Amino acid sequence: MTQPLRVGVVGAGRVGAVLAAALRGAGHEIVAAAGESDASRGRIAALIPGTPLEKPSAVARAADLLLLTVPDDSLPNVVSVLAASGALREGQYVVHTSGRHGLEVLAPALAVGARVVAMHPAMTFTGSELDLDRLPGCVFGLTAGAAERALAESLVADLGGRPMWVREEMRTLYHAGLAHGANHLVTLVSEAMEMLSAAGADDPAGTLRPLLSAALDNALAQGDAALTGPIVRGDVLTVQAHLADLVANAPQTLGSYLALARATLARAVTDGRLLPIRAARILETLDDAAAAAPPAQPVTGTGVRLP
């Protein structure tokens, strides 16, 4: 275990409160936390009870290790304001959990002599005790200087995780891979459940679970070799039938079906499982469906139009 540290948390959202609870469980002292929303305050009370609620600057001044778990786009401003206010100091550890950012965003902290680390958990969080059971074995994307590497690895060990070192210039690509795999998977699965519901399934989640579990395991183990279905088989008529039914019964899913069908088609051709002549017919079918599709409607309540 890392030598016990006085830890402060700025941005006690789903990630911050959980990591603070895990660090407390590993023997560190959580001296203060900052959270603006009622939800954040509720997580602090539930996961790290007894922790004083303070302003970010007060949290920073009280901590030997300052954990910044604010949204990616807010992080540069938070670091700049804390440094400019004199809340950060020489020798203090300043650790952020952003996937996108590396050490550059912590330059204001580094300028005052703080020791900086990027430590991103590659996991989706609920902000509840459920996450504490999911941390063991979780990969943490780390970026740190040579002098901070040992501390970064020790923190990850205290959290029950596994370190993965990410070069500064590759942080955004690392994060894009996680977001594409996890966030877009949620959208894909939600749309698949909508299709099944429209088809009359009374338990779309239960219908998909065994199929998706097997597909995910196979994909992680085999990559493109795990692809199955009408596109890989070159079943043009089946793809045409899918598209017609989607337009009639689940038009909100058509855009993603077309985009992913094109991506699947390209991968099937590249690995030699689909002959180019069959691929050309499927691509023509997809292009025809896109051209004939009705204008996209705004997503309810957001004003965002589907592509």
C-alpha cells in the first residue's frame, strides 16, 4: 500500500466519490470533498460519510493528494483557478481522472511545484457501492513523469486495479477507443431493444443478453473473426428486408444500422470473408436505402438531429 495520504476530492460525482471510498478502504484519509450538485453531496454522504464538504480551494489546501474528478472540458479551468488562487503547493500530488487529458492540462499545477499524474479508470460508473466491487481488476490509463510512476502504480494497486501506461500524445486516442466501445455500445444495444420491442418482444433485454454476451466474448477474443450475420454471408436480400422493416417500424435506428453495416462490410471484405462482387451489391443496397430515407426527425427533447 502507498504510505497513507491525506486525500481531497474535487468533483465528487460518480467517479470521485467511488474512488475516494476505495482509497479510504485502503487506509488513506479523505480530508475533504467538493461537490456542487445535490447528487454529488448525496454520494459523499453515502460513500464517504463524515467527509467535510468544502470549496475546491479549501479541499486543495487540506490535501497531500488532490484528486480532480471533474468533467474533461472543465478540467483546464479548475486546474488554472486552483493554481492561481494559491491552493496548490510544491510537493503536493495532483491527480486527475480524465481519459482524454494527460499531463499538459496540469501544467499550472506543475508550475507551482506540484507532482502530477493522469489516472483514468477504464470503467463505467454508477456512483454507488456497486462500483466498489467492480474496481478490482479494472485497468487504469496512467500518464506520469518518471518521479511519479511509483506513486501512480501504488495508487492503482490500492484501488485494486491494473496499470496501463499511455503516452501523453496518445491519451485522446486511448479515450476515443474506450468511448467508442462502451458509450456507443449502449446506444447500439438500446436501439436493438427498440427494434425487438417493435417486433413484439416482451423481454428485449432477456432476448439479447445471451446473444450479446457471446458476441462480446467472441469479439474480444477473436476480433473480426467473430463476425457473423447476413453481411458477412453476403445475404443481400436479407439486408434489403431489414432496411425495409426498419424504415416502416423503427426509423430512428436506420442511421446507425446503415453506418455500422458499411463498417462491417468493409471489414468483411478486408479479411477476405466476402467477395468484392457481393460486397458491391450490399453497398448499393445501403446507398439506395440512405438516399430514400425520410428526413431525420429531431430527437425528442434535445433538438439534435440524427445523421
